[in-house]
Amino acid sequence: MYCTLLRLFLCFYSGLILLKMASEYVQISDALPSLASEVIHRIAELLKVFNARTCQLVLGAGAMQVFPFFIFI
């Protein structure tokens, strides 16, 4: 959990990996400015896929399909 300006945030490992991946893309963009537009498209695609998969797991109960052996009563 992170506390910023008296706000508490619960951060999951997948979110941290997403931030790390986006950071690496930005570093590539800094190192190779000619690829900046391609990097922007890749980051946008990464965010779209992450959002779609997160929504599928949370809202569509896809998490129960991924881990069917956990049964909560």
C-alpha cells in the first residue's frame, strides 16, 4: 500500500509491472528519438490490453476462470 498526501492506494503487482514496462518504453524513446511515434503506439496498445484484461478479470468474473480451484464461501 502506498500513502500519498493522506490518500491510501492499494497497488497490485501487475500494476507495478505495467508501470515498469511503460517506463522501459519511454527509455527506448529517449535513446532512439526516431522511434518515438512507434513507442507511443506500443504504450497505447499496452494500456488498452491491460485495461481490457483487467476489466475482464474483475467485472466478468474471469478471475474465477483463471483460478477455479479457489472457492469463496
